[in-house]
Amino acid sequence: MLSVDQWRPRATQHAARLEGFLDAHLARRTSRVKHPVHDFLFVYYSHKPGQLRRWHPGYGVALADAAQEYGGLKGYEVVDGGVRVSQAHVASQTVLLTTLVRLLRATLARPAHFGCFGLHEWAMVYRLEQDETRHAAWPLRLGGAATDEVVESHKIVCSHFDAFRFFTPPARGLNTLSPGRDDRADFEQPGCLHAAMDLYKHAFRLSPMINSDLVADCFELARDVRVLDMRAAPYDLTGLWIEDEEFTPVQIETPEGKREYAAAQRSFTERSGPLRERLLAECERLLTVAR
């Protein structure tokens, strides 16, 4: 049981940690200004800014005098003097926990591969006209024909279903792998940028059963990975500035760009490994409660 003096500063610190990024996103949304890089974290992923901002202690910790703030939230129950995540809620998440344990274990056991060079984003615009692309307001850096040539001249080895499913129809047959919706554990590997970003999805789906500090750690990784993902994409984002952040391209069609991309990919793999292990440990702990 955490007293108010113990849990409220933690909740405040968590919100402050995310404040700058969330406030900037909400300001753009109010002004109806689209951001081709950062909007992804709230459009593709379903966790809302207010949900991300809220701190949870995780299962096994009760919060004293918190009924007003937490008592009505999904997964919580009122106990003497406070609130906590209920065992019944954890039990209701058995399927999710079991699925994540299988996926996380399989990914951790698989060697990392660094030869994809972000070509999934190129395959998503293959043979499209400029106004048909996902980010039509931003031109293709090499133009349509040269972009198609890059796709055709490379071996595409995308192992992540949620990237592969956005390939254009003519690009799907160029992928050497065929990941499906229900066989992610058979394909996902720790060097994949989308697998790293999805740690954030796994984490927020486990809320409020896990501590929100882990969710924030995964969010920050996803935020940083997304920047590389789009810097290596075929779009020309050189005019996109947010404060001190410049989106210079990683020219993966060149040997230098490939080396830059692979080096960054290795760095993100090193960051994602411990987070994947922490999520797996939490899922295994929660399964003992659920059963």
C-alpha cells in the first residue's frame, strides 16, 4: 500500500516525463496540423494521450486514498483504505498474457537480422502516384520511377506482418517472407524496427497491470525508432522541423546509407532487448496470478 505522499509524486513525475511530447501532439491536433512522423504513435497505436499520461503502479500495489482518481477505472477495485488492480481483471487477460509470452519468448530466442534497410516503407509506395501515397503532402525523394527501381533492385525481407500488410499489391510478391496475422511468433525477430516499436503496444495493452514506468520506457523507444523509420523512408522530409529535430534522410539506396541504417538498427536492438525481457517477466508473473 502506497500512501498519497508516496504515489502522487510518482504519478506527477510520470506525467512530466511525457508532457513535452504529448502537449506538442495535442497542440497540433487542435490546430489540425499533421505530422508525418509523430502522429503515427497515436493513430496507428490506439493508446490515447490521456491514457499514456496516467500513471499506474501495476498489479500487487495498492494506492491509499485514491478512490477518486482510480476507483472508476477499468481493472481497479476498491479495498480498505485504497484501490488496486483486481485479480479478476488479471484473470480476464489470460489470453493476451499467454499470446504475449509466446511472442516475446520467440523473438528473444531468434537472432537479429539487420539487412532489411527499411524497405518496407518503400514497398508501401511501390508503383503508386504521388497523390496515392500515405503521406501525399511530402514528395518522394527520388521521384516515383526511381523509388520503384530501388524496390526492384533490392531483396525485400520484411518479417513483420503489420508492415507487410501495407505493401502495395505489386510489392507483396517481392517479399521473400509471407508473415501472417496469426503467425507473428514464427517470424518476428529482434532486429526489426516495427517489432521494437510494438513493445509500446504490448506495454499499454498490459495497463493497468504493469507499472507505467515500463510503458513510458517502451513509448520513448517507439518514438525514437519511428524517427529512423521515416528518415529511411522514400519521402523527402528535409523541410520538417520540430524545435531542434531535423529529419534528414538516411539514404538507404546508397552503401553509406545502408551502413548508417544498420548501425542505428543495432543500437535500437540493444535498447529493445531489456524492455522485451521486462515485459516477458511481467507477463509470466501475471499469468501465475491469472491461473
